[in-house]
Amino acid sequence: MRISRPLATSGLKVSLLTLTLAVSAVGAGAGTIAFTTVRDALKQGVSAYQGGYYEIAIPALEHAAAGKEFLAEYYLARIYADNSGPATDHAKAYMLFQKIADEYADVDPDDDPRAVYVGKSLTALASYVRQGLPEIGLVANVDQAVLYLRNASSTFNDEDAQFEIAKLQLRGEGVDADEAMGRHWLSVLSEQGHAGAQAFLADLLWRGKYMPPDKPRALALIAVAVENAPLQDRLWIEDIYQNIFCGSGEGIRRQATGIVAEWGNRYGRKPEARDGTGLGSLTAAPVRTCQNGEQVGPLKLGDDGARFDGAIEAAAPSPPAAARPVNSFSYGSSVTPTAREIDAVVPTEAPRGDR
């Protein structure tokens, strides 16, 4: 059993007895696992997914998907797309994301709770199309990837798509190069608490790429990003933090502490509750050290650090009003539904294309 993630509850509590029985059944090669209802299978599958128990999640989600539960296919795709999991199958993930994007392309992005998952499916498709998937003969196509990202960004307000577009604008890959716009949207996303954008912007500030270097702010911003990081992004974000932390002298760290105290409150996202059992986290995080043997740890907050003297956008001035996208952005990329939110999705309704 994988224990690389803490046991997630997020309102979808699975008792230890239920988990034990399910693991025993799977381990014994049981042919069929009975569920009270299709919706019960979905809730158990999503809860097991959030806890990292993919071997329990897959049969529950497959049962729910067979019963036309919308979220089941999405979370199956997430499991198959996870490179760190035991069930990685990118061909299956691609096909499921494509199915969701095709069948639910016309959902109302303002009123339909399924819309956020359609946007995330489009963003996932963009990643596959951009890189290609040889096992199913999918050839890399940056232009098509950009179309997926623009749809996810503008129609479904998916902040991960907005993050990817910002990076493409900096590099001029698949879109016209526009460093000012790329910096601007990295700043906007960072202010909204997007950990990936915060880490990416911190790295640019540290290296002085696309903008003047600002090492104290780089360290402060990456420290906030680490606190905001979802599980699937923690590794690469912590890699950037280690590089910046180890390269910072005491002067830079002292300046950064005051900034972190301010930015952590303004641009942080409260971590989701992952453990309601009282057992504590099951995650065993590696101990990171600098080349000099110093252990990498969080910045120590105190009153002696330099105070916050500007917003994140100081590193990325806003573009002229005429250059801004018409659609305003709304954010919230972390999708871990509670039981009430699962019930709010209308999974048994046929997709519009099937009516």
C-alpha cells in the first residue's frame, strides 16, 4: 500500500475499518466489491484517491463510472496520469480527459458545477498534446495545445491553464512572445495564491530572468509557495526553495522574513485538512540539506526583518488596459470536493451531445 500521502478526509471520511476491509478484499483477489449505491462508490473512491490509496479508489471509481457518475471518470484520469502512483497509464488518462472535454464542452461555466472539471481536463489534454503520446500515436502539436489552454483559461477560468499560457508568452512558444503580459499574469496568479506561479516567479526573480533580480523577494515568494503547494507539486517547488534558500546569506534571509510575514497572510492559501483521524500524517518527507551541510528549513519569522514594501506586481507591471484579456480571471485550482460538493454535481444527467 502506498503511504506517500497523508490520509485525506476533506469531508469524505473513510473509516479505518472500511479501509482495512477494502485492502483485505483487494489483496485477497476478491472479484467484486459491493457498494450500497453508485454514489456511495463515488464517495469512497474519491476519498481513497485523496488519501493516495489508488488500489482502493480504482474499483470504486470504475463502479461509479459504470453508473454514469461524472466525477468518477475525472478521478480515474487523475490516477492514471499520476507518474508517482502504481497505476500510471497515460493512454487511459488521455482518453478519459478527452471524453470529458468532448462530452461536456457545452456545460455552463457559470452555473454548472461540472465546468471546473471540464476546464482541468482541457488543461491536462494540452499537456499531452504539447508533448505527444507515442503509445497511442499522438504527435506533439503545440498549436492544438494552445487552443486547449485558451479554452480552459477563458471559458472555464482554469488557473493552471492561465499559468501555462503565461509561461508560453514568456518564451514565445506557440504564441507571440509577450514578456510583459507573461510577467503580469504570473503576478496576478501569485497574488491569488497559485503555488506553481509563485514558485516559477520566485525562480525568475532569483535568476533575474525576464525581470531584474530581487533575491529577498524571491526567497519570500518561494517560502509562501511551499506553504501553498498541493501534494502533486510539492517536489519541484521544494527543489526551487532548496536552491534559493541555500544560495541566500543571512542578510537576504533577514530581509525575506518580514516580507514572508506579510505575503503569507495576503497571498497564502490555507492547506486543506488531510487528517481527521487523529493519527497524524503518514507522509515521510525527505530531509534536505545544502552543500555545506545546513539543513533546509522554513524561514524564521521575526520582527527584525525588513518589512513588506510593495506588492508582488512590483516585479511585473500591469500591461496597458487595452492589452488585457476581456475575461476577468477567477481562481481556485485545488479541486478536492467534499461530500456535499459531490452531491451538488449532477452526474446522472446525460451529456448534451448524447441527448
